[in-house]
Amino acid sequence: MDSLRLFAAINIVPDENFTMVYNGLRQALDYNIIKWVDLHNMHITLRFFGETNPDEVPVITSALEKAKEGILPFDLTLENTGIFGSRYDPRVIWFGIGENQQLLDLHSGIINALADVEYYADRQNFVPHLTIGRIKEIRDKQFFQQIVDRFSTTKLLQQRVTEFSLYQSELKKEGPIHTCIETFKF
């Protein structure tokens, strides 16, 4: 039986301002080689499972159902632009998320509920962000950094979060295809 590439995430629904800023950033950085995330695939990853045996899906969904207990709908603010990696070797370009205790509580609940069924978190700290591009090559690092700095304090979107989902990701040459397996409403 083939494994499934799974992740739990909050779907982001781009509005007009978000789309304008995103497209402006893409256009300004067009001379670089960046694999941009399609607007319809925007999400904030809460937990990446990777390759998973399909028999484990019921255990995961049960844990995610438990994790949402006590979580109420909340507002999420996307703001700022930055990179992961160094200024000399940037790897990912992202939009930031305003300070949000409910998001941290949701993530914590997911990690704890999964640990109860022996899906342990990796050692990385949770850094809430929205990946918008994976950097393959930067042709002018100084100019690239100037553009990122220009967008660094941009307000992007405010969205009401009422649910999160478990997704399957199929990697294709044209880009990933995300299929929702189950949604967990607050």
C-alpha cells in the first residue's frame, strides 16, 4: 500500500490586498528563480507528517479532533515579509503572522494530542508563517534583500479562522496537489 504525504494546516483565502501584494512581490523578484506557492494552495502548516501509512489516518484524525477541543474561532493577521536562511543563502520567502495566542494554543493542542498516540513533534520550534516561495537561485542578493525589506512591514490580510484540515499532498511536476482528507471545525 502506498504511503500518503500528509500535513495539518489552516487554509488561507487570499483577498484583493493579499493578491496585489503577492503579485507585486513576485513581479519585483521575477529575475530570480523562485518556486512560488499558487494562491489556491496558501496554508499555514500546523504539523507536517510526511510519508504516512494510510492505516494511520484514523489515529491521526482522532487526535486532531481531540486537539480542537476548547479552541474557539479566532482572527489571524498576516503581515510582514521575510526569509528563512541567511541573507547570503536565503531558502524560503514568507509572510508573517501577527502575534496570536489562539494559534499557539491550537498548535500546542495538536502536538500534545498527537504525542498521546505516539506521533512526536520534531525538535524545531513552531514559527507561525505562510511560505510563499522556495528560493532556487538569487541572481542579485543585494537587490533581492532590498525588495524583501521594502515589503517587510506590509499588512496583508486579516482572516477569521474557524477550522483547520488534514491534507494529502501529491507532488507533481506542475506543482503540488492538495486534497482535503478531513476538516476540523471549532
